[in-house]
Amino acid sequence: MHEASLIRDLMQKIDALATDERAQRIVAVCVWLGALSHMSADHFREHFERASRGTIADGAVLNIVVSTDSSDPNAQSLLLRSIEVET
């Protein structure tokens, strides 16, 4: 399933960054959804909330940017733009 793989990869990146930053908690996450990622902002939010439950990112505020450019080289991707941590 494409969405599950994208979310799993995203959560691994968030965990790695949180470890690097010695974070106690992830306060906010900013992601970019490619036009061909097959996810709306609401759909992504549901997946993220489920995947982050019980993790360092549980309850993080989401900032979701949705691209409409299907010719973008990352059009099928979900990109992590930034995280805000609490140390």
C-alpha cells in the first residue's frame, strides 16, 4: 500500500531527527504532499494521527502543504519539510 509506505518512511525520518535533536517531544511537523501522492490533507492527517499515536510525535501540530504540480519531480512523494521539537 503506497500510503502506508510513505507514512512509515516519514515516521522513521521524524524519529531519526528527534533522536539527533535529543527531543523530548515533537511539537509540530510540516510536510509537503506531492500532487500524485494520492493523499489529500485530511487523508494524510488520519494516517499521521494513527501512526504517531503513542510516539514522540503524538499530538504534534501538522502543517500540510499540498502541491498541485503533477510535473514536479517529487509529485509522487511525501516530503518532510521541518519539525519543531521540545527538548
